[in-house]
Amino acid sequence: MQFFGGSAAAEMTPSPAAPPGTATGLAGNNANMLYIFNRNGVCLLYREWHRPLHTLDAQQDQKLMFGLLFSLRSFTAKMDPTSVDKGNLGVPLLPGQGCSFYSFRTNTYKLSFMESPSGIKLILVTHPKTGDLRDALRYMYNLYVEYVVKNPLYVPGSPIKYANRFILYAIR
Amino acid sequence: MAPVVPRSGDAVFANVERVNAELFTLTYGAIVRQLLTDLEEVEEVNKQLDQMGYNIGVRLIDEFLAKSNISRCVDFKETAEVIAKVGFKMFLGVTATVTNWDVEGTSCSLVLEDNPLVEFVELPDTCQGLYYCNILSGVIRGALEMVSMKTEVTWVRDMLHGDDAYELRVKLIKQVPEEYPYKDDE
């Protein structure tokens, strides 16, 4: 796979096609939904591949998702038994303070989460038996940089419009 | 997968796509020249360069984070080191040194001995107030703002003004905590 931004991203990041622990990786129709949020809670990108049930309208759904992640991060930092620097539950964390979770699993799905220090949040909802997707998320962050941030027509903070190419790579 | 924080940007620098240094220098020179023609006031050019740098920094931070594998810096001291050793190396191909910390550890100087932007540049008498590399201070300000640090970046020494090195003063004003972006009644 060749990027126009040089081969660095491709070399640095492992191929997302086969994360360890999965038979099919992301490719085998494993992913259900993908969300990308920025630091202000704007949903930059939402895509779904397999989601038979919609209970809320899209905006409500995205807001809830962001809220869940926001609270969960604050909660995980509070519960952290290893660190002294906790902050109070509900009190906003400074960047770098506390810890961050990277996935949770229910009996029907698994949610994988990555947040960059600049506040970009990548969320992937997949089959519950999917393995560790952190490498895949990192890879997608690299794609975001190549195709979105480096696009001069893209206004930072606005939803990603011409996402087709980005998505095509992401789900491979 | 705890990413190891690189202590230098050499590895990243070797991997990213680069442009010819002279082309880069001359392009930047042409931009500054054009700004001087368009805006006429040196002060306005400084402002415009800073704004351009800010807009670059806001985007550049994501590339920096993605390529360098840096997760989070513990404090501002580490941040300054990372900018000097990794950031400058990655995007400019030079490294800076961090010195002159104040007592509270909130402001420091980044000293550049070598600056690829100013090859072939001489300031004419009419432009003595021009901070030719003001774009750099904007980049740093923009990038740090995206990782929740409000900073103030000023030039202390400038080789084009006859000093022996480039010195950028970076002052941390405050760290902005993450906030819940939605209001309740929305």
C-alpha cells in the first residue's frame, strides 16, 4: 500500500488486516461502527457497517457515546490503584493526568478506544471476540493524519466530508 | 504496547518524506517577501506570519503525535525537551537546546544554533523590526494549544538582528483541563 505522504506511515504501523487474536481481523465484516470525535465533542466521522438496531437519532447517539467515554475516562482514572495523582471524580482532568482505558467488552460487542493527546478520539465497535485493536486504531490515526489533517481543503474541527478513501483504507 | 518516548527525532526524520532544503528555504523567503509587499507594515507581517504558523501548528500536532509515537508528557519540562529534540528534528532537521528555566518551571528558552529558514537571508535596513522566523513561534503556540497548553512564544535573540543564536522564549500561561463540551440543556 502506498500513501502519497511517503511510505513512513505504512512502515511504522503494522497492517491492520490481521490483529492478533482474530481469525479475520477487521476485514471480515467484523466492525460494527466507527466514531471519530475531536476534543470539542464534535463527531468528525461516523460510519456503520452492521447495526440492525437504531434506538436514537444520530446526534443523540453520538452525544451519548462521547459522554460515556468522557465519564469512563474520568472514572478509570479515579479507580486507578497505582497512581497518587487522581483528581476528583467529575472534576476535569488535566491532559496527562490519570490513566486511560482502551477497550471494554460486553456479551454482544467490544468497544475499542484510542485518544491522542490532541484530543482526537477514535472508537471502534466490533464483535466481542475481536482481539487487541490498539495497533489498528493507531494505524487509523495515521490515516487520519495523511488524508484529513494534511488535506488543505479540510477545515480543522469540521466533520470529514470526503471520507470515502479514508474509510476504504480503514476497513481493510 | 506502551510506546517508548523517543529521545531524539532522528528515526522519524529518517523516515518521513523530505523536500529539498534549498527549495524549502527559498519558498519560505518568497512568502515573507510577498507578505512584505502586500501588507507593507513590518508589524503586520510579523502578525501574519505568526497566524500562519498557528494554523500550521494546529494541524501539525496530529502528524507529530502519530509519527513520533509520543503519548503524553508528564510536565512542561518534558514537553519542552520533546519539542526541542524530537519536534524540531522531525520538521526542520535541526535540534534545539532547552535552557534558562525560571524557578517555577513555566518558561524556558529554546536555542537554535542552526536555522534552515535563514540561509541566504539578510535583512535590509527598512525591515529591522521584522521577525523573519516568526512562523516558528506560531507553530509552537498552535501545536501546544492543541494539547491543552496555552503558551506565549517570543523571540529573544535573532541572528538576523546580529545575535549569536536564535532564542525562543516559551512561557506556559496555563494548562486547560478537559471540559465536557455539551451543555445540559442542549
